[in-house]
Amino acid sequence: MVPPCRGAAVLLGTASFTALALFAFYRALSIGDVSFVAPISKIVPVFVLPLEVLLLGQRLSALQVAGIVVATAAVYVANYRRGSLLAPLRQLVRSKAALLALASAAAFGVVDVGKRVSMQELGISPEVFVLTMLVLVAALLSPSALTHRDAVDWWVDRRLLALAGLVLVIGQHLVAVAFETLPASVVSPVVNTQAVVAVFLGSLLLGESQLRLRMTAAGLAVFGVVLISLG
């Protein structure tokens, strides 16, 4: 029997890191292109695997190590501009959007491990977990939302917001079901392959530039997370 205080602490911690990850991610999107932010923010498995090794005794295979290297290379490529080989590293340090996206990925790494612990070790059902997260994360982010309430016309955008909320709930439920039976190091890579979709839509719908470079970065991120999941 898991002590209730431990379960509450895991849920609260997961919700807190979810709020932090979302805040960093949306802030990155507000100042950077979707096709630039997405490949960096989706290298979550790079952070998940070490956490599972340190905290849950997960073993790291050679294939998974290779996956981490490839996924990390995606960050390098996403920041590449013509010039020296060190230019991407300078770009990463100077770019606030890139740093926020990287912080978001790190925070989501903690979140994914929290999901696995909640579902497998604590026996929390996906439905209860998703509902709890929605309530807690909304409460944690509400102060920031209230300070920016004038930026959105809630009545005009009500249908779009309702549709986005519906997609979010369905997506979170499906992810929670996956975490109920599989290791975080397997689920997280599959979920974060959405980077390719984000890059493509950013170019198609928003007219963002450097599609080839950013598709390459997204492809590397996906290939890296596939290697991690196969390992």
C-alpha cells in the first residue's frame, strides 16, 4: 500500500513540472518559429532515460545511448547557420527561444518519469491522472493567464479554444494509457515524434523559412527517439 502522502507528492510534483514545461514551451513559441522550437523541445527522451536510470534502475543499452547522441545532434542542426562548426553552440546560448525550448524538454522529461511512477508504481488510473493534471496545472498557470487575459478575445475564439481543449484532453488520455503499461523511455520517444509534424505545419501554414534545415533537425530528433525506443 503506497502512502497517500507519497502519491500526492508525486502528483503535485508532476503537475508543477508540467506547468513549468508548458510555460517555457509557449514562451519559446511566442518569440521563435514553430519549426525552430519544435525539434529542440521534442528531445525529451534525452532527459527521460538518465532519470529512469538514476531513479528507477532502468538499464541503458548501446542503442539507446546512440539514440541520445542523435537526438542531441538535432539541437545542433536546428541552431545551425552558415559559418563555423561552433556557430550552433553560440546560437543556442544566445537564442532565448532555444534555451526555453531546451528547458521545456528537460521539464517534460521529469514529467514523463512522473507519469510512469504514477501509473505503474502508484497504480493511479489514466482517467484520474489526466483529470488531476488538468485541474492542478490549470490552477498553477492561472496567475500567468490572468495577467495576459486581454491578449485573447475569449468569446470570438471560444470555438477554437474548445476544439484545442478537446484535442488536448483526448491526447493526454491516450498518452496516460500508454504510460500505464510501458516504460517512459519507450512512450516518450513515440510521443515526441510530433516534431516533424510541427515543422511541416510551421512551414505550410505560417510560411516559416529554412524548411530543409529544420526538417533535417526534426528528422534527426525522430530517428534518435526511435533508436531509444528500440533499445
